Amino acid sequence: MNIALHDGRRDWTPAELATAIRATREWLQAQGTRVLATVLDNGSAFVVLDEAAAGAGLVHVPLPPFFTPAQIQHALQSAGVDTLLAPPAAAAAWPALPWQGVRVADQELRCARLPAQGLPMPPGTAKITYTSGSTGAPKGVCLRLAAMERVADGVVQALGPLGIKRHLSALPFAVLLENVAGLMAARRQGATLITPPLAELGWQGSSQFDVAAFHATVLRHRPDSLILLPQMLRAWCAWLQHSGQGAPTGLKFVAVGGAAVGAALLTAAHALGIPAYEGYGLSEGASVQTLNLPGAQRQGSVGRPLPHVRLRVAADGEIEIAGSLMAGYLGDTAPAPAWWPSGDLGHIDAEGYVHLRGRKKNVLISAYGRNISPEWVETALGGQPAIRQAVVFGDGEPSLWAVLWPVQDGTPDAVLQSAVDAANATLPDYARITRWTRARAPFNAETGYATANGRPQRAAILAAHADLTEPLAT
């Protein structure tokens, strides 16, 4: 029997899923929905609502369940949401809303109709994805359906030779990378989409990750492909090494993105049998833009451009993209330019592989006038087994310093210093770490030290740790 989707409870045939999508689309249209927001776990209900909204020409605003109440309230108001859907437990957090029970894809949900007075949005907007900052006002990126479909089709075309038949969604669907390159690509390819609740995959909140539970779920469902964040891959590799187990057999492709990965981590993953390949993308380009592939990979690169995208490098080294751009930002009437400045610095080699060296706005200029991308140094530090996370500072100072979070609590200072020394041995003198401090908390969305996909919130980290280290005199 052909299975379109498995949600952790039951299988859905293509006909059953199509019936549920059609019924949900008609229900949304009947009540006059224009802008739909969902605060949902992964599962069949999200898939049905996402495709029903697209089929009805509505705007879908998928909100991560780990957003703070302030962030969710900002999104609801700025997007002019008129229909909000959430599971009963989440709905209980807003008792003042006029909730009514509704059933979507065999799942009991709560629906609230809201007054809609949002900011202006670009014409043709089909989805608004919110960047997950540390404040209550994340930015809304408006995407047209055609742009997202181009990305999904580009992924399908690139992965075609691998014969992907089963994709396990390991990231929240509210994360654009999984929504487009996972859900949409799997559905357009005709693969079985496996979407158990995030708790079964080891997720606890936005950044607590039970690797043993994740591994057991992967073993149980036997997927061909996964999409992981670097921290998930790092934790999985460490767990496999400690347990003496190997990667599940049958895995054909594990895409890794959202933040810098590092050659050391990819080498360790391949040694354990995890077919991990780094990619690159941004919300303004409707998700993934480049990808390394089996037989077409270059160590230290983020891969070649996928079929839907064009890339070029500006005179100052900034990567610019075209081909699947956003419609614009919510509340900003200016259309996206033909070429979008990504904010990332890098180059494209003679064989078309894209190499990144950091964010343009993050570049540090030392007291000796050297331009240094902190991500370069952070990748070297993060490649050390003892260091889980590192953020580097030193703008205007004679040398660099770092805030470190160890792999294990209680790691002695001497072990961390040895890890810093090992990383320094791979770096030129001007990019070496001369001092460091232990972080007060892990870098994640819950602490406010990182976004949901692992990008560090540098200003927040600096403010929280500035008292722990004194700048050197120039």
C-alpha cells in the first residue's frame, strides 16, 4: 500500500490525505479565513493545514511552539491573523480567546477567530516565516508559493539519484528549512513523510535534545533522509561514539544546515556511518540554496547551488542570490531586489562550490587592523571534542577572546584550555584565542543566547559575559 504520511499513530494513504486537505480547505474558506496562524507540533494536522491554506490561496503563519508569548503575540498582531489554531494544551495559555473545538486530520484542536488589523504585506504572500530573535519582535519574511515550490523542486531534482523513499522530519515544521526542504520536497517527490511528535524525536522545548530517544526513533522508522542542525549532529556523533553503536543502516542522506558545521564534525559523522552533507540557505531565499551531495562534495564548502538558484559574489565578497527570493518583509512595501545581498561573505571556486567565511556584519577588526570572521574561529573551536559551543569577540582589541560552553558539565578548565590550544594550532596568530571564559548557560533560544536554529545572539552573549573578562590594553 502506498503511504503518503505516517504521523506516529497511523498511516495515511494519498487518497485519505487528499480528502482531509480538501475538507479542511473548504472549512477555512467557509469561515472566511484570510490569514491562518498555527502553533502546532509536527504531525498530520500541520501538513493538512499547510496544504489546505496553500490550495485556498490563504496566508499561513506557522509559529514555533517554543516562541515566547510575547513573540507569538507580536506575530499574531503584525500579520493580521484572523484564525488561530492550536492544540488544547497550548490554547490554555490564552484563556481569554474565544476558543472553539475543531477536528483536523483526526486531531482535536482549538480554533480562535481574531480581529485582523495587521501590517501591509507584499501581494501574493502565501507564508510568513518569522526569524527567531531573542526579543519579542521577530521579523516576518513573506514568501510566495511559487518561490517555495521552486526550492522544493530543486531539492527533489538534486536528490533524485539517491532514490529517497522515506523522509523523517526531525526539525519542527515551523522551521522553514524542514517545512520546505523536508515536508514540501517529500510530498512533491512522492516519498513517505514520517512526522512523529517532536517529543518522540528527543525534543524538549526548543533546544533540549535527548539523543537516545532520537536514535531510537530513527531506528524505528528507518528513513532514507533527515535534516539536522549542527548541534543535533554533534550530539548524535558523541552519543554514538560513547555507546559504541553505529549509525542506522539504510540512511542515504543527512542534510545539515542552519549554522556552520565544520569539517571535523562531518568527518566524524562519516566515520560513524552518518551520510552527512552540509548545505546553506536563508529565509529570504525561501530556505536552502546550496548543498553538498554524494559524489559532488567539497570539504570546507557548503556545496554547489541547487537548480533553482543563481549566486554571485559582490566586489566586497558578499554572496548575492537570485531565483527564489522572498516577496518582501512584512510591513515594508519595498519589493525584494533582483539580487538579494545575503549578508554572508565568501567565494565560489572554479568548480562552483560555495565557501563561506562568516557574516558581513559580524566581522571583527582587531587593533592591528586585521579583518576576522568570528565564525571561522568558532568553527575551529567547535570542532574540538570538549567544546559544544563557542562565540568569539575582540573587535578593536589586540587579540580575540571566547565564551565557551563545554560538551559536559564539570569539564575541567585544563581540558577546555587544551581544546583551545588545539584549535589555535590550526589558526594564524592573529586569529588565535588568547583568553576565554565559561558560559553562564548554553546558547539556545530559551536562554536568549541563540536563535532556534542555533545562530548565536552575539549581543546578548557579550552583555551577559562582559564582566567575566577584561579587554587587553591596546
